[in-house]
Amino acid sequence: MLKHNRRGSRPDLIAMPMPPKVESFLTCLRQSGLVDTDRIDALQRDLGKAGADAADPLAIAEVLVREQTLTPWQAENLLRGKRRGFVLDKYRLLSPLGRGGMSTVYLAEHSLMRRRCAIKVLPAKNLSDRTSLDRFHQEARAVAQLDHTNIVRAYDVGKVMDGNTAIHFFAMELVEGESLEERVAREGPLPIVEATNFVRQAAEGLAHAHQAGIVHRDVKPANLLVDRDGVVKILDLGLAKFFGEAPAAAVPGAQPISGTVDFLAPEQALDSQAVDGRSDIYSLGCSFYFLLAGHAPFPQGTLTQRLVSHLSEQPVPIVQQRPDVPADLAAIVERMLAKKPADRIQTADELAELLRQWLVRHADRQWIRKNPAVLMGAGPVNDSSVLPPAIPVSDLPQISAGLSGSSSEASFEPFEPDPSTVTRSIIFRRQSSPPQWWEFIKRSWKNRGRKRR
């Protein structure tokens, strides 16, 4: 097995129980599609000239990993005799990123563009499962229709044949970071301003999806990634539903509930097809609660008991779990978690604007300087339950005194430097009248448009 040492300068080599013969290793290497044949032949010659054992497959693998021609994961599998499954169409698989019940995600690189991405692959064993295949295609179709900073972008989708087996995959944006679930597990409940900003970004991404006619149906901290710059990315649209789409036919053996119980809207628990954007707002409210409290709104009980709690019980108020949460922010969380969709904040756009305005009022200046996006809002939201009353227009300073007529026919007085301003300045504060050179500047300004005769 190959692994990197602590300093990361070169890989350490751990002897395998049964090292393969060099001929077997080189055959796997040639058939893998990872290294050109000419490069393999040249490597053997160079090893021989350097006095290294060119007949040792472990030595060859170590050199290829050190030169970054192979990744440790690729080298280890080649040494185990694996020769296929490293290349999908025009992508080279570099290492696994994660594995779930429905699919496996790999770190990959486009063979020509050298752009790294994440590739989700549907295992061959799931091809016979109609539900898994439909969900996989559903996610690919949903992601392909969305293009937003706060949603993981799709690059490509395809199918390749491995012998008689079809391999379905789609390539998407690689997010180098962690999920909010992992962040809370590592740090505990998040700072209030940070959590609010994460939820604001997620709301903006959901607003884009809703405008495109897509309901996510599985919003939860595990599906909200945060990259190294603090940008939230929504992923996993495998349960997404398109507005106006006919209800899917019942599939034998399929789960009756679509979503994750700890973050499931009440109406989605009763009928996963009878949802709209407000269902995602409830799930995002549960996620907000999770970020602030360190756990879901209903953390106790069996799966069925937690499901019933979403339908009929109120969670412990967030201010009891987290006394430092301001009352106006607690009011937003409470509205997001309303049992009836009509009682919730109605759109993700409205939610994002409410949170943006909250951040402008409560975040300190240093944080706002680092996050200028919160100053670029869409405008005020009329919601007296969570925002202070708007200032009447009559109370605002009048700025139109210098204009004459309507805004479309505005005219301005000709500009002329004001000597009174100059005499009051620091430079001329000791002089009772403007100096002679100032009069010269005035005359030059007045004569600026005249042509010489």
C-alpha cells in the first residue's frame, strides 16, 4: 500500500502481502489508460540507469506517485491487479471522495482540460433498481438546469460501457471544503452571524432553484457545503421535484417518504409530491436550528416519533437552547418552522433578504467589510414582524433641491468654484479675501470654451 509520509515530500511504501510480478503490474498499467506506453518503457530504462530495480513493481509505483503521474489510490489498485475503472470517457478518476447507498463520488480530472471535478457514479449493482436510476437521472437533469454561485454546478453527464455493463455518471463542480454537518460536528454550534450568513446564502441558492421550477426536497446540513472562501454550495438534488411534474408512479419497495426525517416539512411527510418552495424553507429552518443549537429541532425519539413531532409538536424555542440569539432572529427561525406553509416566510428570496438586512443591522463593521455581499441586497422587505418600521419618505433628507423640473428634464446650474469655500479652508483661513491666483483660476475656468482668435 502507498501512503504519503507526515511531511508530504514523498510517498512511504508499505509492503503488500503478495507483491505482483512486474509483468503483471505493467500489463495492468498499460491497460488502465492512465499512463502512455512510451512513458512506461522510458521509466524502466531510467530506473535501470539509476541503479534501481526496474523489475520491482513497488519501486515503479513509488516513482510514478512521486512524479504525480499516479495517485496513491491508483497505484494501490494497480498493484492489487485492478486494470479497469480508472477512466470514464474523458475523465481520469483520481481517488474516492465519498460513498453512499445510491452512488459513489470520485475526485476526477478532465484528461485534456486538466480541470478537476467531482464525478458521481451509479454502481452497476443499482442498474436493476429503477428507483436508483430514476433518482440519478433526476439529479443530473435538475443540476444541469441551474447555474448559481450557491448551487454545485454540473459540467457533464454521460454513460460508458464497461464490457456489457453500462456505467452512468455525471461530472460536477468540485467543492474543496466541508459540509455544515461536519462543521458543527467539529466546532459545535456556530457563531450566530456566521450561521445566519450560511443560511442566507443557502436561501439565495434555493431561490434560484425555485425560480427554475425545482424543489430540492432534501435540504439539510449534510447537503450544504462550505468552501474555503466561506461560500455555501447546495448539492444532492436526487430528490428534487419539478413544479407541475406529474406524480411519480408508486414503485414496489420504494421508500414512502422522500427526504431526511430530522429536516422534513410536515406536508412532505404526509405527501412527498404535495410540496413547493415553502417545504424547502421549513427544511432550511431545521438546518438553521441545527447550526445554532448543535442538533435538529426534534433530536429525541425513534424515527416515527420524530416524524410525528414535525407534524404536531413545537420545538424548544431556539432562545432556550441558545440564549444569545437575538429576538428578531429567533422570530425568523420560528416563522421558517411554522407547521402550516401559509404561516411561513413565503419565498426563499424574501428569506434571503430578511437575513441580509438582519446581518447589516447586527454584524460588526469588520465582518461586513470582509463580507460586502450583504450590502448588495434587493431592497427592503415589508415584514413588520421581524423588521423595524420603515422610515417615512417625508422624513428622509431632501436631495432634489439642486434640480429643477422633473427627473427626466433636470437642469443644473453652471459650475463655478465658490470663493467663500476657499476662504474658509485651512489654507486661506488667515486671508480676508481670495488671493490673486484664485481670481486667475476663475477667469481661466470661464474662458475655457473660447477659441483663440
